[in-house]
Amino acid sequence: MRHHAQVFIRRKRVLPFLIALFVAVWGGAYLLPLWLNQKGQDNCVFKGIAGKQYEAYLNKAKNSPPLILETRKGGLDKGYSTLIGDRVAGAIRGQDTFIEKVAAIHALMRSLGGYYRSTVERVYHKGYVFFDGQVKPETTAIEYNYYIDISPKRMYLPIRRWMTVKIVYNLKKNEYHEANTFYVVAFYPHLLSPFYMTAPKSPVGEACPIVPLHSANMKSLENGDA
């Protein structure tokens, strides 16, 4: 009888430990990627923009309502693309330079729970390559990649938790978009779909979006309407 009582006591002690261990592992799997990838992303420095000005972008963006779709008409991808696109248009309204617009967009994405992944450019005959700050004659677009964590809607699942958001600045007119304009494409990670759109992580690991190094190459961007 005493033996059975001892076994019962051990089980009572082990069970809370196992539960605590499970919670710790699950919480770590959820929080660790956020911690590793978002360090320094709220402390970005943009050339020609004072720290207080960027703080103003952040404060304005924090007043944005959460991303909630009232309807699934057209699908979640299209719905979120339109919703975030409208927010981007509002964030850059009144900003004169390309750098100001990128800073305002970054602040907006941070306020929506997004984190920066990389800056890439579309180059003729090369496809997408990581942007080095130089706008080349063959560069057709600059793309800022972000992830938005949607796992709270799925009980904090560590897999397929990221909605990929591509914020693209088109330098040259194409079939769908005018030159000197931003447009947004969001990819919602459907659990049952075999397709999962990811955003490349910059090999340099920068915490902030890359803006062009030489403003002389960006005259059309600075003066273009977005």
C-alpha cells in the first residue's frame, strides 16, 4: 500500500513538471524566432531622417486599426493585399522623398506586427537579386519583404505562421503597374494548401530596409507620386 502511495506521489510531481516543460518548449518555439529576427528593427536610422521624425512615424502607425478582414470575397491573399495596400498608401501620403516613404512603410509594418526580412531588386535577365543600394539601368523594381505573424489565430502554431508581404516599388511601367508607384502583394499561408510563399532572408542580416545609396539615381522616385 505504501509503495502504491509513493508511486502516486511521484506521478503527481512529474505531471506538473511535464506540463511546464511542454509549455516552455512550445513557448520557446513561438517566441524564439520573433526575438531572433526582430532585434533592432524599431531602432532603424534612415539617412536624412531625424530620430524624432521616425518616432513620429511609429506613433502614427501604432494608431492603425488591426488587420481584420470582414469578408473573404476574392480570397484572403487579395483581401490582405488590398487592406495593407490601403494602409501603405495612407502612410506615405504627404511624404516627399523616397527615403521618407520607406521609413513610414517600415514603421507601419512594425505596428502591424510585421518584421523585415530583406530588400531585393528585379533585374532584367537575372530575376530577383538582393539589393545593394545601387539602382542600375536594368533595375525594374525594388521590393521590401516582410513577415506578419498570424499564429495567434492558429493557437500559436510554429509552422506556417508567417504571412508574407511584398511591398514593391516599380521603377518602370509594366502591364499591371505604373512607374514610380508602390504596390502590395500579401500571401496568406493556408494550412491545407501545398503552396507556401516565403520571403528570402538577407544574407547580410540587416535589421532595416535598404534605401538607394545615391539620391541622384532616384530623382524620378523622389518626385514620383506613390
